Amino acid sequence: MKKLICFTLLFISILNFAQDNESKVKLSFFEGIAVAGYVDHGAFLNFTGPSVSFVQNQTKVMFGMLPSIRIKEDRSSSTKNSIITPNLGMGITVAYKKLALQVPLYYNAKTSTDDGKWKVGIGVGYRFK
């Protein structure tokens, strides 16, 4: 496992040094982008987290983790969950100038009535940097 992690970090650093001056591959922990959107009959608000990004001029494409707050009413007849819950997703974000478009994936855990499934959403946001 250690060898795999070292190899991955080495590969990312080689990609970073192999790029020309106009485009960059970057590993970061916060990108300064806030996104609101829709997934699985509810809404989400997230801030992009750790990601691998590619920058070309004023366009940035990122694949990474999305720490989120999901807003969804639980419609089960017995016990109900909170409307607002913290969640961690993953997905692709494309930012052009100050506009960001996102396709997040969130996992809904298995319950007594539903199987666990990945749900795809769509979101629009603002890039602060």
C-alpha cells in the first residue's frame, strides 16, 4: 500500500513538472468554490475540498472530494431523519472565470426499505479566487 501511495504521488509530481507554462496540474485541499445544486429530490451546498485540478487559461477542471450539507426531507412514515445533514461526495467541477458547474456523486446508505445507491446531481456555483 505504501508503494502504491508513493508511486501515485511521484506520478502526480511528474505530471506537474511535465506541463508547459500555460496549463498546470495541481493538488490542493481547498479551491475556494461554493456550489449549490440538486440531487436525489433534495438540495446540497458544498465547498470544494481536496482535489486534483487542471488549469488552462481561465478554465479549471477539478476532480475531488466535496464536503457538503444536504437538504432533503425524509418522507418515511415511521422515524424521520433531520432535514439538514452533513455529507461527503465526490465529483467533477469545471470553473470558468467566476462561474462553476459541478456534477457531484453522493452515496445513499442502505436502509430497511432501499438499497445503497450512488446518486448523481448537478450544481452551479461561484469561484472566489
